[in-house]
Amino acid sequence: MARTRAETYVERGSHPHWMPAVWGGLIAGVVFLIVEMALVATIGGESLWGPPRMMAAIVLGEGVLPPPATFDFGIVMTAMVVHFALSIILGLVLAFLIFRLDLTWALAVGVGFGLAVYLVNFYIFTAAFPWFAMARNGITLFAHLLFGFVLAWSYKALARRESDQQIEA
């Protein structure tokens, strides 16, 4: 079976495309939030506002943790700032790791990256943020694996598009 241009596209040069890395982080961050919150509410049987409260607690302290896991504008906005700042940073890191890989390998590394982020967040950072330990579960693991996959895919797609535009110019 022949490979498509998207599958074989490999970046040239000494550094990744940085704006696709930022946008990839934002895209993957949105997908992560939607999936995590939806699965926590449906499969986990808990409030969908629990994950944002855990994120906000990094900055605001344990006092914002549930219960009650209800919507609070200030807490959710704090969570969004923390989450998307970290998503962008992770996008930049993963872009550096995969920019010379073809799509297949980039996706595999992306999933591995999602696993590494999960392990660091929920087994190492628990020393500073002990409430993360309560989110060590299949839902959170799945959301992190999906984050890494979506981050790798969106970065490669956006970097290829940026590269094509540079060639046409």
C-alpha cells in the first residue's frame, strides 16, 4: 500500500515550526478537556467540573477542590489559563521531539508522550499536588493518551500546511 504525502512528510531544518506547535497544544488541550470532562461525568459518575477544579487548585490551593464540584467562573477561568499554558508548553516540547519524524512515528511518539505526561502528573507531581492521586484512573489515562495523539497529529498537519505555504510563496 502506498503511503500518502501526509504520512511521509518530514520537516527539514534544525528546528520545528513553532506556531503549529502552539496551535497543536491548544487543539489537543480542547480535545482533552472535552473528553476528560465528558467521561468523568458519564462513565465516572462524578461532576464534570471536578477536573477543572483540580487544575485550578494548582494555583488557587486545595480549597477549590470538590465538594461541591459545581461551576464557578473564577475557578474555571483559572483552570483554563493553567491548562492551556501547560498544553502550549507541552506542544512545544513534543514538536521538538517529532518534527523530523513521519506521521506514523510522530503519532506513536505522541501517544508515548501522553503516557509520560500522565505518569509525571499523577505519580511525581502528587508530591506537590496530592489531590492528583485521586484521578489515577482509566479515564484520565485515556484522556492523556488521546492528548498526545491529537497533539502529534495536529502539529504534523499544521506544520505540513505551513511548509507548503512557504514553498508556494
